[in-house]
Amino acid sequence: MFGFDRITFDLRIMGGQACIRGMRIPVSLIVNLVAHGKQVAEVLEEYPDLETEDVRQALEYAAWLTRDQVYARRPESVP
């Protein structure tokens, strides 16, 4: 799917959430850890089944999900 070969979806695993390589490690968990200051090495230490490429692809997938453009309306003229 769009080059994300490590991101998998299976209704029997974590209710179909985006996970890493069919494991019970959701992409959202990885993104949350990094967003809260964990270094990749720390994530890999906490989750030894993960590889550096798993973390990279999780972040890339999260960025891909937010790629939509938002068009703000111009403010109405105030008399």
C-alpha cells in the first residue's frame, strides 16, 4: 500500500489498527512515543522486535495521513 510494506491491517490484530508487520504494535504507539520525546534507539530498546525501518515507516505513514490540504476561508470584510 503506497510503499508502506511494514504497515499492516488485520481485523484479528488490534481490531484492524495500522500495525507494524502484523505484530501487536500499533503505528499510533510508535508515533506517540516519538512525539513525546523518545529517541528511536529508546523505542527499539523498549520494543526489541522492532527495527529502525519500522519506526521510520510508522512516522512516514503518519505524515502521509496528514497530507490533506485545508483551505481556510477568507475573513468577511468588516464595515
